[in-house]
Amino acid sequence: MKILLAQPGKLHTVPMGRFALDALRKLGHDVVDFNLSSLWHDKVLDRLRGSEDQASVNKRFRRVVDSVRPDLMLTIFGFNLSEASLDMLKQRGIARVCWWLNDPFQFKRSLDKASHYDFLFSNSLGSVADYHEAGIRHAYWLPTACAPEIHRRAEVLPDYRCEVCFAGDWSPLREAWCTELARHFDIRVWGPWRKKLHKDSPLHCRLQNGFFSPVEMSRMFSNAEVVFNLHSWHGKWMHGTNPRLFEAAGCGACQVVDWKEDIPKLFDTERDLLTYKTQDELVAKIRQLLADTKLRRALGENAQRNAYANHTYEVRMREMMKILEHGL
């Protein structure tokens, strides 16, 4: 099948589009990659023409569609893709597919365009039910995944060693939880946090500031005794999973993650990883793990085995294509 993959080109920390591209090609599909981010010349042209936001991106996109003539257009997120471009695909008889990975916290943003796709895949099982309730019957559950060639055990590096590691974007919630963990453990925080932290925050000395590559993340996870994962929507929704769940598992890391309804359908919450709901529970489980090397190793090995067998991007793309082939 000839596929046009439209993806944001600025997702350096979690380049899901690149992983999906590689997986689709491994499955034998002819895939053309399109950068759906606004490039500098797009912004200049839009200003000069007085056109709407992202108009130049969509003009480029439509030219590529006419040139490539794909059987299917798959977009990761679909940021910047206009309704006019989606309608043009429909007129050409090209199947329109979106893999939306910001549920549940951006469900409403996705719902605005959901009816313009022939298939919509969500990272949240609970959100799929919400799509169906909203009349979007063509919504399916498809979480993110790991890429074994990247998400794997890395070498031992003293600069990355720590008891607890957190990697991700800043939020007030995450800062509060990391600050609490800093009272009990040797925690390292990786991400663009510096400008967000109060000048007196105890996390400054524990922070490796800035964006990081997937390879760097594998080093972090491989050299931490415990990987701490906290969904940004903790306390608001009890469903949906983030990419870190699968990436940490792929690295063979010992992971503790806030409980979500989806997780037991993906991992064994006693053999693969541990979950928590409160700070006290989190602290207690980290203490348990730090005191038991054998348990940490077993959890990491089991999680990696599960991730490589069931939660790779190649597995996800195969699942997606089965649904598409049945529905097209």
C-alpha cells in the first residue's frame, strides 16, 4: 500500500512518527514522509499573503498528495492539517487516518476534526468510548509503543546513575511530586524545567535541564534503579497511557507508574511494573524496590520481554493495518 505519513517534525524527544514510518516500511508498505510542522518559509509566506495560519503548510501538503497519489494518508496528531485538506483527500478517494496521542487531556481538540477522518486511533481506551458516545463510530484504541532498536538496555554510565529518575515535561503536578520524592531519595529529573522552577526549588541541583533524545532517555532509564512515571493528567482522568510507559519497559527499567485503567490490559501490574495512586503509596513502593535488587531486575526483564513481544511500533502498525484492511 502507498501511504502518505503526515507528522509533526519537531517531536525530537518522542518521535512517534519516525518510529511509525520505520515500522510501516518494515511491513512492506511504500511510505512517503511529510513534515506537517510550519517551516520558517511557511510562516513568512503566510504573513506576506495575509493568509490564515498554516495555509502554506496545507498548500504544500495538497501538492504532495497530488504528486504522490497515495492509497492512504496517515497523520500523527494531525496538528496543522486543515479541514479543507482532509476534504480534498475525500474527494480523491484517499483514506484518511489519524493516530491521536493526546487523549484524554486534549479530547475536545481531537473531536473538532474527528468526523473528517475515516479512521481515528486513540492512545486512551476510555476516550474511545467517549468518541463513540459523540457519534464517532470509527474510533479505535491504539496506544503508543517502544522501538527496540532505541529503547533497550544501555551501558553503565556514572553520570546517569541515581536511585530514581524522572524524564519529561514540567507541570506543577510533576514538580510537586518530584519535590516530595527529593525528600526521600536521590532523584534525577530530565527535561526543560529550569525556567519553570522557583529559584529556591530543591530540584535545581537534581535537574538535567533541556530536551533529550530517545538515545539519552535510554541511558537515563538504564542507569536509574527506579523509573518514576507520572501521567500529566493524574487526578483528572483514570484512563490513557503515555509513551514513557512503553519506553521504560523497552529499556528493561524497573518502573512505578500512576494507575490507569488501560495498564492492566497491557502489562502485569505485579510481574512487569508497579502502580500507585497516592504519594504515600509511591514512596513506600520505591523504598520496597530500592531494598530488593532481585525484584527490580525481575520487573525490568519481564517488562522488556512483554514490550518487545506485544508493544513495539511494528506490532502497532500491524494492528492498525488489520483494522484498516477490514474497514476499507
